[in-house]
Amino acid sequence: MNQSLVSVVMPVFDGARHVPEAIENVLAFRYRPLELIVVDDGSTDDSAAIVRRYAAPVQLLTQAHEGFGSARNRGAGAARGTYLAFCDADDRFPSDRIDRQVAALAPDTGLDGVFGEIEEFVSPELDEHVTGMFRAPIARRSVRMVNTMLLRADSFWRVGSFATDLGRGVDLDWLARADDLGLRIEPCDGIVTYRRLHDASTSFRRRGDEDDYVRAARLAIARRRQPS
């Protein structure tokens, strides 16, 4: 049976420490056909050089540092797949992730996307001084966030590109716009992302700063107050 192409978009910024493992995890996905588009967002480390070592189905795009919203947009614009998945360059993924999500999404033509469960872990290379600064990892939980989703590409573009000026509020903004349009994005069974807690992540470096989320929420409220 012929299967539809899945495009995986992976932004990376100064992620040389973890991007090889993330790429290998995607290449270990059992589902085919698959393409992995890695967008280097102006890294100052060896991230781009590491990605260049990989052959197809890995592709590398590079750009000046504009943030992961912009990097996701660049990758989505180059994607050829019927389905889109967004994966962070510091996480891990089970090998059957795409199989399970395609099986849940493909038969229901009225369904725009599916999301799954995450489980967090503290990156094993960190010493105790650093790990002591982390909150407790989240146990297995179903989370509607962009990097747990598989989306129909045409549904993604109905909502449109990610915001490029909202920092960590990018997911909240895109999902709010998806809700405004009435997209159906429903849960599917099983873990799809093992989320890494480490000292170079944006969420760690900007912990306690909730301004991005507040701005995204205010935009959603203002949009919903406008006359239809």
C-alpha cells in the first residue's frame, strides 16, 4: 500500500550537543516515505556542520538567527509532504510515533491533526549542580502542543505561518488561531515526544519570564472581540 509523505521540520539553534541524537531518532522512525528538514537558525556552534554529514532524507536549510517561529516557517515552506510534524532538536522520539499518528489521522478526513503524550527527562550529561535547578520532570501526560502533533499540511496552511515576534508564545498563538478557525486536533494514544530538560534550552534560560505567553493570550482575546 502506498503511503503519503510525512515532512518533519526541525529548527536548531546552537544545538550541536543534542541534534545528532534528535536526527538519529527521526531517521529511526519506521514510517516511510519521510523527509527531515533541519533549519539552522543562525547557530554559532557546529550545528549546521553536523547536519551536513547526513544524506537524504535529511535536508539542511540555513538562515540568519530569527527565532524558532521563523525557522519552522522556513521548513514548512520547503516541505513536500501531505502531513507535517514539528520536532525540537533536543528531544527524543519513539520509533513508532509517525505510524501511530498517521493511523489515527489518515482515515478521518474531517480531522486536521492529532497530538500525543509527552514525558520529560533531565539530560543525563548534566552534573548535580545543574540538575538541582530544574523542576521535577513531568510524568507521562497528553499535551496539545505543536511538537506533539501530526498535521495535515493543508490544514496547517489554513491557519498560516507561526508568529515570529512572540518568542515562547508561538505555540499558544498558532493553536489559538487554529481554534478560531475550528480545526479539529484530537488526542491519539501513546508517547510521541520525550522532552529533554537541559541548561541550554530556551525554557530554562527564560524561566520565570511569562511575557511571551501573556502577549499571545492578549492577541487571541483581542481577535475574538472583533466583530465577525
